Amino acid sequence: MTAPKPSNAEAAQALARQLAATADGALAYLRSVEPDAAADLDVLARRESDKPAIVIVGETKRGKSSLVNALIGAPGLSPVDVAVSTSAYLEMTEAPTPQARAWQPGHEHPVEIGIEGLVTWGTAGGVLPDGARPPRRIRIGYPSPLLQHLTLIDTPGTGGLDPAHAEVALAAAEQATALLFVVDASSPLSKPELDFLIQASKRVNLVMFALTKTDAYPGWRTILADDKAHLKTHAPRFGNSPWFPVSARLAETAAQMPPEVAAELAKEARIDELAKALRQVAGRRGLLDRANLLRAIRSEMVRRDLALGEQMTSTDPDPADAARAKEQRQQLAARKRTDSRQWSLALNTHVQRARVESTSSLRTSLSEIQEDYLGRLDKFKRNDLEALPQSIDAALHAVSLRLSADLERRFRQVGEEVLSHAFPPAELQHVLGRLNAQLGHALNTKPQRDAGTDNVMVALSAGGIAMMAGRGAMAGASALGAGAVLGGGLLLPVVGVGIGLAAGAFILYKRRVAGDRQQAKVWLREVIGESRAALTDEVAHRFTDLQYALTLALDDAIERRLKELDEHIGKIDQALATDKATRAKKKAALTAERDALRARVKQVDEVLAKTRGLAPSSASAAVKTAAKPPAPASTASTAGGTP
């Protein structure tokens, strides 16, 4: 007689027991070999929250914030802005009325900012009150049916997924019950996106994918098939993850249409299918939390496996490796002695050229605004003439946003060019990687530098520039507003700049112009002239700070690299001084420990494989992807595979 099939509740209880038992055994092992890591995981195991959290991550301009707004039924709530703040994430929770509060670094209690304050406090273009610091977290309360079941966390758009942006998203991901990774239908997954996905999911077992903007790209099914095949090849862990093709724009349009039309648009938008899947995830929170703990333990085991591999290599050193390291050190030390003046001149040249180009571009933009409005003033009607100050204020704000983006690009370019003078390509990537490792945990903000001007026509609000001031500050450098990061990973000064009309400009316009077009032209030239002077001065300050920062960064990078080479040479010399039998004995012990570790990882993988049924189903079967056979999945070692 066939045994009765266990009920869903019984199966869930059995899985919960297995997850807990496996986690307990793995944690006991980690306590014996990695007590600090085990202590961190013990905190994770005891952590409790009011509701399950779905953390939404992804590149800038993928439609992430628009998707959040569509899910909670509040168009425009989460700022849809390419310059969203890099220092804060938005936490969406249920509330009877719309509300928002922000947590600043160093302050225990939040600031009530209201929904209207989200642009000011949550975007790089926002001008914070005097003395305020960019927040680390903004909690938004909203009366949404979906938020009754879960919390949505909208992380900042991670343009290029660079470390200054990504650290905030990674910090938010550690709170996740599940991750929703957002990509759009314009192109397949990129390597930076895939690398970030692997990093973000080290402590999150369940990852879902949303493919946005399906209304804008008719070929989205082909992109979906390519993305799935790419994951099966390069990240097999996510090969069978659920995908949800959606269109936030269609959902927003449906909300404004008559019921008979809205239903069809909403069906095509597929937002409801994703919301249903998220509610299913919320209902499985207990099991998912246990699976997340086990996933985090596995990630620590993989890290331990890699460390054991490095130790095994060090027991059998290559004398030629020591010779190469000594030669690199001699060359670098020699370059430091002989090329310091050359590096300084190169830095000055690059900075001054970038400053001149940036200033020239700025003057061109302001001149175009002036000529455009001077040409239109004679044709303005009375209402247009009265609204001229507001129009100019908006135009100046747009210039400041473009200037911020231009400065960020130029800062990054100068940094790459300068450090390339000191290090060849292979060493440069190593140095940048090490610098980023030191700076990755240094995202606390500093008070803004007051960049106000003394004139009454324009108000300049420049985000303070957090500089790397000396070797000790390298690990404490801060990012504020929109941070710039070198391609390889060096944190650079922050460049947010905002400009607009001061109250005096509005008063003078009202008193002097009063419908007089000639006086309006005089007023316009004065405003543009003072804006040009204020922004030109600010650009000069920014590049002066940049030159100082890179001078210190270059010196620090060289000193760090010399120290690393000295340590590497010392380890090789120490290993070579040990007799061969002792080294062989040590290597055998490490091999045995690694084999035991990999056996534990295999056991963890077998249990985690049973959690795949916790994932919700993908979007309806009616959504067919393009017929395309998946590429064969790559194989990875038991412990060294995707965490």
C-alpha cells in the first residue's frame, strides 16, 4: 500500500526542520574555524522584523522606481529620477495616510519630511536645509493593499553598478526576505549587472526578476530568452528563477482609463501578476528566512574555501614569484623617487584641461539660454512675461544638473588618466581594487560645504565635496550626493551642484520690470552673468579639490602597493625557509580541512535545492519567450560555485 503523500503544511514543517538542523551544524563548524563570521551570522539568525521585505535592486534607468510606484498604486511617489540620491534607500510601508521620514547619519530620531519632501531629501538635485546631512534611509508610508502584506525597499539606481552606489543597495539587500532584480527589455543582462546580482544574493536565497518596459520594446521576448540563457550559462543558480515581464507605463495609463479599456491594459501590463507573486513570497516568510540564513552560511563557507586554497598555495611557493615581486617593488620605488615631479605635472595638466573644457561648456550653455530668451522676449505675451523668473529658475536648475553629470564624468576620466601614469594596466587594476576594498565601507556623509554667493540674484547650493585627506582618511572618506567612482574602483569627490534664482531676483524683477520688455532683458543679462560667475567659481573650487585629493590618493596608493609587495615577499621568504617536510605536512592538513569543508557545502546545497519550490511561478503561460535552446550550464566546484 502506497504511503499517503504529505500535506503542504507537513512538507513545510519538514523543510523547516531540515533547514534549521543543517544551519545549526554548519554554524557550529564556523564557530570553530571562523568565530567572527559565526558571530555575525548568529546576529542574522536572531534578527526579527515586522513584515517580510522585498528589496528591489538594479541599474539606473531600468524602470525600477516606476515599477515600485505601479506595484503600490501611487504614480510618481518614488522619485523617478536619473539623479536619485546615492546615499539612501526608500522603505515603503503601509500607513493610513501618505507620509515620509528620513534618518540622517548620527541622528537617533528621523526627520518628518512629508511626501512633498522626497525630491528634496531623496534625489541628488534636491537642496537640503542648512545643517542637514543626506539621509541613509527614507521610510515612506502609504495606504496600499500590497503593503499590508510586505515592505518594499527601493534601492538607489546604481549607474554602472559602481561601488559608491552599489554599497547602499547591498546594505539594503541584507534585510531582504527576497530580491527582485530589475532589468529592462532594451538589451540583455550586462556583466556588471550579473556581478552585482551574485554579490547581492550572497545572503538572500530567493531571487526573482522583473523585465520592465515591455510596451516600449516589441522584441522583449527575445531579450527575455537571452537573459535566461545567459543566467543558465554564467550563473546557473539563477537559471530557473521566476521572471515577470511588466510595463509600469501601461499600468499607469490603465488607472486613468474607463473600466472597459483599463482591464485590457492592466492585463497587458502584468503588474497584478507580479504583485500576486510577491504576496505569495510574503506568505512563505518563515521558510525563506531560514533559507536565507543557510545561504549566508554557505557564502561564508565559500569564502573559507578560497582562503584555504590560498594557504595551500603558500605552502609550496615559487622562488620566481618572489623574484618578480622584488623586481616590481624596486621599479615602483624607483619611479616614486624619480617620477614624482612628472606625476605632479601630469596631474596638473589633466586637471587644468578638464577645468577649462568644463567651464567652456558651462558658458556655452548659459549663453544659449540667454540668447534663446532674448530672442523670445519680444514675442512674449503678458502671462509669459510675468512667468519669466520661474522659467529662468527652471532653466538654471537644468544647467546645474547637466553640470553635475559633466563634472562626474570628467573627474572619473582625470582619475583614470593620472593613476595610469603611476601604474601599468595590470598593477593599476590591483591598486584600484585594493583602494575600493578600503573605501567600500566608508560611505558616511559629511556636512555640506556652504557654496552660497553674496549676490542677491542667484543662489548656489553645492553639495560638499568629501575629499580623501591623507592616508588615515582613505578608510574614512565619505560620499555625499552623487558620488563619482573610477572604473576600477577609486572613490572620487562628489559633484552635486544646484543653482537657481534667489529671492532678490524675484523682488528686483517685480519692481523693475513691470511689463517693460527692455528692463526684462537687462534683468535677464544680469541673472545669467551672475550665474556664470558663481558656477565658474564653483567649478574652479571643485577641480582644485580634485587635484588635492588625487595627489594624496596617488601617494597613498603607491605606499599601499609597496607595503603589499613587502608582505607578499616576506610570506614567500618565510615559506621557503621552512623545510619541505613541514610544508608538506601543513599542506596535507589544509587539504583535509578543505575536503571536509566541501562535504559540508555539498550537504548545504542539497538542502537549499529543496527550497526551490518556495519561489512563486513565473508570469502566465500566455507569455511565450522566443524559441531558443539554452546554452549548457557551466560547471563549478562544489565550494567555489556561485554563492
